[in-house]
Amino acid sequence: MKLSNYALGKWITGDGDGQNLYDASTNEVIATASSKGLDFGEMMHYGRTVGSPKLRKMTFQERGLMIKALAMHLHGMRKKYYDMSYQTGATKVDSWIDIEGGIGNLFANASLRRKFPDQPYFVDGDQVGLSKEGTFVGQHIMVPKEGVAIHINAFNFPIWGMLEKCAVNWLAGMPAIVKPATVTSFLTEFMVRDIISSGILPEGALQLICGSGRGILDTVTSQDVVTFTGSATTGRMLKSTPRIINEAVPFNMEADSLNCIVLGKDAAPGTEEFTLFLKEVRREMTVKSGQKCTAIRRIIVPADYIEDVQIQLGAALQKTTVGDPRVEGVKMGALAGKDQVAEVKEKINELLQSSQMVYGNLDQVDIHGNSNPNGAYMAPVLLRQDHPFKNTDVHDIEAFGPVSTIMPYDTLDDAIQLAKMGKGSLVCSVATYDDKIARDYVLGAASYHGRILVLNRESAPESTGHGSPMPLLVHGGPGRAGGGEEMGGVRGVKHYMQRCAVQGSPSTLTEVTGVYQYGGKYKDPGQHPFRKHFEDIQIGDTVITHKRSITEADIVNFGNVSWDHFYAHTDTTSLEGTTFEQRVAHGYFILSAAAGLFVDPGKGPVLLNYGIDECRFTKPVYAGMTIGVRLTAKEKIIQEKKEDEDFQKGIVKFLVDVYDETGETVAIATILTMVKCKGKDEKESSESID
């Protein structure tokens, strides 16, 4: 079988014989791949001119729903990918991480749409005042970059590696060209065929290169984004490409690193944390045959416990059955190929120059059942380094397979220093039930790590483990780990967008951003906004209410109803030395009184109060003062229908500006209301009137 590339809107088989791709468990040729004949420059142009305009025009809500639809589509056929995944050497558990973890990433990023406006762009942060009278302000906005996201992925996660990156750039409004590692690209191609045939993505949103990607960076521009997952050496070489430097192309690198786990001194043999620690290390050594960028390479334990760890971890590894993932009872599959086995053994031999092997055998591996002995198999290997501060190879050399090294420490500061000697890692873990140890370790080690897992009996039942990056948290790390941040929720999406500071009057910036800017002109809504359907509410629609005088009785009665008897509301003899001149009204009473002023009580399109985003009480309100409210439509976000019979609705954010008789603001808040959209009959009636 010869794999095809998806480029310029069609499937293209590369010229020539191509590179042979092997079943990792049998060493049989299963496919060939070639990119010869592809014009990478044309692919980039196609993405910029076909895919980019379509995605940029879509709102965040539309992009998020598109990603959700794709996730549901792939989830419905997820079982079909397992058989081919086994050919990569992955067990069922390994495949589950790659396949369903990747699809789960789509779901998680689709849900992120709720963090963004119903616009193609994002208003970032708060308004910045730039003048005394408030007529000149600034606001940051973020718009999708107009280029292509190029994803150069590693061999170990041919599905997850693609989906976790593409989900983010699609939500941001950028198309992607995916370049998986050729050795396992047959699985990526298999899924991409289903993605393309679904028709869910707009044309140009996804292109695929299965063969060599040499030259793919030759035509990048400042509007493009490059991400890389793989070895630090390769990543640094790509990052230093002249075109990347000259065009100042954003380059996000997520590199393999010497991740570690630390056993706290409180987690002595026999404790729950000690057992959890052993289980976590064994899992990280054997899942994906240790071929994970997050795998534990350094096991840092109190010197008094090192013998116990060595013996019990060796006994746990002894139970690991190695072989063909399709054979019943196999717990650890093959490495990605024979070349990988040779490379891992070479690195182990380098480590053995200063360390000793305490479990495993480089020349022998017991193959389980009727597994084909020609597969790229390797037994787990456990090393020990008794002088980790002196013999530093263990902090510099990574064997990218089922290999890890135990080393001792005396004090927690020593453990932190050893963790840092990895020169930057994607993740580290600490197993402890002592929260002070956890705090001291995290604060001491965080500057050298992208993520830290605190593992103990409380977190373990639901913990996703050391090696599982989460879509809504950053995945990356400093130094050797590449210095990048993949995913990370809203942070990850911003990586594919350009931030721009816009300056002008509040009224102009309101129209530019689609979000009401404080100080902008008010619009006459014609009727109370609560009488309007979602579609008819305009940003800037404002109701200025009648006024209400606050009395001593109001303050006393609210205290009795709320049971809020804070001294400033009740005891005028205790005000000396405070900021208050007399008995002050409760802030929440002022907000409640404001609601009494601005709410239109009749039944209408407003369904309910959805919550408060922000609230500030900026000036004390005393008995005898008079308040009024300026209620302004600030922002609108459409909501998806959960069920077909459900009615369409959206969230409208209103700015509640409460002011006193001097016109000065005493409280300001943003409330969220759920507002019904027009039904079919209402739309027809409206159209006939128009």
C-alpha cells in the first residue's frame, strides 16, 4: 500500500518508491510513503488563500461547534483505528491514549468556545484609560494570523499529536499542514481520510504530508506558526532555520526531556504514597514502551529508601509482559521500529559508563505468547546512579524507551536541585502526603518545569497521572523541553492570533470591538432591552432608570433580611479609624436596589439572570444619598441548542453602572442574562412589519 498526501484539496500519491513503513511487532512492510512531487510552497499558498479566509470569517462559536461536530464524528468510529494502531507497536491502553485522548482533546477545545465572544476575534483584557477625561482609551484585540500552522509531529502519537494541535489552531481561525513522523504516518493518514470525507472542515483547513517534509519551512512568513514535537536536537536545528529567524516566525517547540519523579521523605515503604509512587513509575516506563516525551527518566528517592525502591520496582517490572499488542496478555508492546531499539540501546550503553543496570537485559527479552520474534521489542531497563551530583550523564542523556534511573537524595533541597539538573522538563511529579513538602518542592522546582503533579492518596483516585497533558493546561516546558507552551486553554489559542492595541474614543472602540467600552455613547433602545429578543438588542443600548433615595431603614432592614451585621452597617460607634463617615449601606443591597431600578418586571424574552462576571463597590453609600442606574448592553454570545425541541437563546452581558446624586459611580458590575431568540412566527411577523 502506498500512502497518499492530502494537498491542494486532493489526495496525491508521491512520486518514486518511497520509504518503507513497518509493522513494529512483526517487522513486515505494511506501506510506503513519499512526498516527492509535492510543492510545499503551493500548499502554503493554498492554506493562506483558501483555508484561512474561511476560518477567519467564522466566529469562535462556529469554530467551536465545528470542532465538536468533528469530535463526535470521529468518536463514533473510534474503534476502527485500533487495529492499525497495533501496527505501531501500541497496546490497547497505548492506543486508547492516542486515539481517544486525541478525540477527547477535540471535545475539550470545542468547549473552550464558551470562553470567547460570538465574533471572529477576541477582545483581550480590560479597557485602558489613556486620558484624564476618558475620551481617549485603549483596548487590546486579538485576530487570527493570516498564515498556516505547520505541525511537525513525533512518531509516538500519530493521532493525538495531530488532533491536540489542530484543535487549537482551528479554534483560533488558522488552517494547518500536518507533517507526522513518516514511520507511523499510516495511522495519521487513515484518520485524515475520515476527517476530509466528513466535509465538516472547510476546504483548506487541513493538509497532510506523509513522506519527507524537507523544505517545508522554506516559504514560511511572519503570519505562519510552526510547532514541533520531538527530540531537542532536531527542534533546535529547525528553530535556527534562517527563514524562521529572518521572518520572526513563531516557533513552538515541545521537546523530549529528562522528566523526573521525587519520592517525599514522608512516603516511606509501606505508605499509600510509596505504593502509588511505584505504580506511577512502572506505568511511565512501560506505557508506549517508554516512548513518550513525558515519560519518567529520573527517579529521585530518599537515600534511606533506595534499596526498597530498587527491589520493589524491579519486582513490579518483572510482571510486565512484552510482545505483540494483538496477543492476549501483552502489557507492553514494541518500540516504533528496529532503528529505535538500536538508538535506545546505544544511549543506555552511554549511561552505563557511569551508572549500573539493576534490572533488565539489553541482549535478551522474553516475548509473550506467539508474538513474532522479529518485532522491535525491548525489555524494561532500570539503572541506578548513586552519585548524581558527580556523574551528570544521567541528567544529560535520554534513552527514549522503557528506561529510567534511580538516584538518591538527602534533603529536599537536594531533590529540587537534582530535578533542576535536567535543564528544563515538560513535567515532574512529587509523591507526598505532606503538604509542606509539596509546597516547598513545587515552589522550588516550578521554574524548571512546565507542569508538576502532586501525587497522594487524595488525588490518586481521579488523577490522570504524570504523563498525561491536559488540554486546558499548558503542555511544554523551559530549557531542554523547548521553551514552548502547547494547549493551555485560552493561552494555547492565543498562540495562533496576533495581539493589537487599538486606541481611540470609547464610542469608536465600542463599534470596532463589538463590546461596549465604558464612557462610550449610549444608544436609545426604543424600548427596554428586556423587552427585546436576542437578535434585536444592540451593543450600547442603554436604559437610564429613575432614582431611589437610600434610607436608614433600608440599611437596617437589609441587615435583618441578609443576616449581614458587619459593624460598618450596624455600629456607628466603631467607625473611628475607618474609611466610613457614618453607617454605610451594604454593597449587595446597593446592587439589589439597582436591580429593582433596572429590571423590567413583565414577562418577555429575558429568561433568567445567568450570573455576575464582575462587581466593584467604588464609593460608600450612606443614608440620604440617591442612586440611579445606567444599564447598557455590553456583549452578546449566542448559545447552541442542546436539543432539537429546545428554543434558541443567547447570553447578553449588561453593564450595570450605579451612580449617586453627584453623577459619580458607586458600584459597577457586569450581569449576564439569558435571552430568547425570535421564534419562526416572531421572525415572520417582524419581517412583514419591515
